[in-house]
Amino acid sequence: MAMETEFEFYEFKHRFALYDPASYFDENISDQHFNLYHTIDRTLFYRLVRKLGRNVDESMFVVAFLIWLERICYSKNAVHKVISWPFHLINQLANEIAGFFMWMENKDVGQELFDPRLLQMLCSREINVLYFREKRSKVNESVRNIVSEVCVRAFRDILTSDSQFVDVHGDRMWFGCNTNPVFVPRPPLYHNVVGRFPQPGWWMVAEDEPHVAPEDRTIFLTFSKGYYLPESEIREFFTRIFGDFIEVIYMQDVSSDEQPLYARMVCRSSSIIPHIAPPGIKTKYSIYGKQVWAKKYIKRSRESTSDD
């Protein structure tokens, strides 16, 4: 069987065989059952984003690519294998996949900039990188579909502050890493790779909205008294989880010996607000152990923490 025919045959044969709860259950399957079906995928995404601090859309793409490798029979139980790895290897694998896709999409990037040794170790069949590059449109389309059909739904609750997802084994592993520190570097191509992945999900701001008044695309943040939280930590935390959506942050104007108790975070687009601060409630976040409450900003005649 020719390589191209074989490649397409395996994908067609397994397109609905794996990671498609609707093929086994009613098409109106609940989020609870859908998430249960994707527990190991959710675990890997949680570790990439919550523990390793990787970009959200990149992490969805990494998990989706591993699912796709399972679908085309290049790797059996790839995601299950990866969640048994220590965190520094999970991070290295994500680096490899990021570099791999950057190389496939950019002819000016040499293959020597990435070494897919861990990726190949996961696969029972050899990854012909030149063939994958030749078929990059098909690869991208397939992985994008998994992101849209599986990842966006299965992972969205993990990005909220009230998520009930628990990763006991991963927490133990993480504690061990931090008791005996293991250096977990950022990907060498990280800042170039982010943004090059498909972005079909709600977690990314579609476009700026300069025509919308700033107060209509603002989130009001309140802080716990006695726990100083600088603007840089606020910006880094929300950007890491939700992407580059912040236009400006206005901290409460206080004297040098006082702690700001609130801030206004102006978003580039109002569409991101419901996902950070759902309507009608205060959403709690923990930033380096310091509690922060977020809600949609409503302009008052006099601004105060009690009003907002």
C-alpha cells in the first residue's frame, strides 16, 4: 500500500472509532459524560496549562495532535503514556511538537532546530517528517477538527476558577519537582510558535474593539487586604491562561505605603469577558496563592470596592 494511501486509509478507518463519545452514546451527551470520556486528555491539558504555564491554544493543539496520532494508528495510547511521564519530559515533548509544526509551516526553519526523539519514542511507526511536511494541509485540518470537536468542549471548564477538576497524581509529582527542583525551560521557539497554531476556540480574542467604549470591555478585580499583588503578576497570570487580551490595567491610585485593593483590567475585546468573569457573579482566582475576585465592570458615579 502506498504511503499516501496508507496514511489516508488509517485516518478514515479510525475517524469515528476513537474520541467520539457521540458514536457510543446519545448525540446529546452531557458535558459530565463527555469530560469523563476525555479524562486523560483533560489531565494532560491541565498539566500543560496549569502546572507548566504553557499557552492555552498551543496546549490544545499539542493534545489534539497526540489524539490524531492515535487515530491514524501511529501511536497506541499516546496521551495515556505521556501523563505517566515526569513534568520536564512532558514539557520537552510539547516543545518538540511546537517546533515540529513551526518547521512544517516555515520553509526557512531548518529541521536541525527540533529533535523529535520523544515524539518518535511514542510512536510504533516511524514518523516520516518530510512526508508530514508534504501533507501539512491535511495534518493541520485533521488536528484543527479535533481541537474544535473535542478540546474546546472538554477543556473549557479547566480554564475557569471554579473548576472541579482534580489531578491528585500530578499534584504529587509537581510537589516532588518543587521539593527537588527540576529545571523546566521555555521552548526555544516558544515566542515564535505561539499564535501560529489554529485558533478556533472561544479562549482567543477574535479582534480588537476600539469602537466599543473601554468601560464596556473592562473587568473589575478586587484583592485580599494584606496580600500585595503587583500589576506585572496580574498581567502575566491572565495572559498565560487566556492569551494576549489585555489592553491596559489601571491599579487603584494609592500612596506608596498603601496596598491597592482593586484594579480595572481593560480588555481588547468584550467577547473575552464572560469567560473570565461570567455575568452576575464574582469569580475567584488564585494568583501565586493570593486571592483575586473578578466581575464585569459597571461604571458607578463613585467607584468603590463595595459597589463593584
